[in-house]
Amino acid sequence: MAVIRANSVLPARREPVTLHTADGLELVGELATPADREPVATIVCLHPLPTHGGMMDSHIFRKAAFRLPALAGVAVLRFNTRGTESEQGRSEGEFDHGEGERYDVVAAIEYAEFHDLPAIWVVGWSFGTDLTLMHANDPAVQGAILLSPPLRFSDVEHLEAWAESGKPLTALVPEHDDFLQPPEAEERFAIVPQAEVVGVEGAKHLWVGDAEMVLDEIVRRVAPEVAVPLPREWDGEMETADTSFYNDKNRGAVKDVPRPQPLQD
């Protein structure tokens, strides 16, 4: 048995994908599925703010793609929103403050649906949580998980739409988040009766040191039949990824992100 480390890559079928948006852009992505079985569920990953280092390789989503197909049987679809670059390449277009990105979110959900991926959930992180609330309330989506939601681009109307949908909505909120901490998050998500706000003691916005816990909480909701916590060791083939691109790209990320303004009723 070997310890699963930050850059450990467990077996999976991994293929580059190109998402095609309704407004004519091509987006860089990757689909990771279990190597030896059909997936039990699917997560579509919406990454943090690209103007401050967010991309499909942001560490929670990179680790999800490296681990969840093998440990939980969960398919992981991650991609770069318009104008975003990662080691896999740069998506066409330019950052559009959450507006044009609606086409990116729809393209990812449609890809998962067209390829018959099961039990589609959307997992957004930081800026990706705003994209989730604004654009991922789709009939093909079973529910959503929000990591460090700043509620910066999304508005009351988006929360009300999720409330009306009745779909599961979980917000994992770090105790020491830079933008929205658990007490305020509970107040602002109160208009969504089914919303589950989970305050995470000791955690910060970037979840450094807390990736395993975050992946456990994702699996607990999207694949409840899978036992958590997930294994921290692996008895089998395991590779080591080069993470230098990610580390260089994200040094100092999110330091200059403006604090969100309160929502207006």
C-alpha cells in the first residue's frame, strides 16, 4: 500500500475533450472515468476566477480527476472557461465576468448529457459557484455543490430559482474565508430552503491542506452508496503528476479579488 499524495494519479480512462459553445467557441477540457467499470455519478467542475489563477487544474479539481474515478467510481469533467489557460491549453474567447460563461456551462452539461454520463452534479469553486448558481440550474443536473461561494456575480434571483427547483444545494464554507464566512453564508442562503450550509472549521478559501475532506464531502452527496472517508492509501498502479505549471500559475492567486457586495432584496 502506498500513501496517496497531492500529485498521485490513480488509474482511470482520461481523454481530452473539446466543448463547443452556442456562440462558436471551442473550450479545452478533460473527461476522467473509471478504468474498469461504468461511473456511478458525474461531476462537472467549474473553476475559480481565471483572472486570478483559476483554471481546470486548480488543485481540488485536479485531485478530483486524479482520484475519484478510481476511489469512488465518479466521472470528472473539467474544462477551462473562455479565455482560460492551463497545462492542457487555452480555451478560445475572453473572460466575460460570468455572462458569456453561461454558454460554457451549458456546453459542459450538454456534453455530459449527450455522452450518457450518469447522475450529473455541478461542483463550483469560488467564481465557479457563481457560474453554478447563475447558469447550471438545468433539467439535466441533479444538484450542486459550492466550494467557498463568494456570491459576487450571482444575485437573489438565482438563489430563488434554485429554491424553486427543489434540487439539492450544498455550500462548503471555510471558517476563515476571505469573502463569505459561515454565519453570513447561512443568512444569505436562507432563501433556499433545501440549501445545506456546512461551515468548515479552520479552512480557508483555497482549501490548502483540506482537499481530502472536500473530496469526501463531494462523494458523500453525489455517490452516497460509496463509503467515506475515501481511502488515503492505494494498493496498485499509481503515477506521479508534474504540477509545476499549476504551482507557477497560482502563486499569489486570489489576493486581489474584490470583496463581494451584499445582495439587495
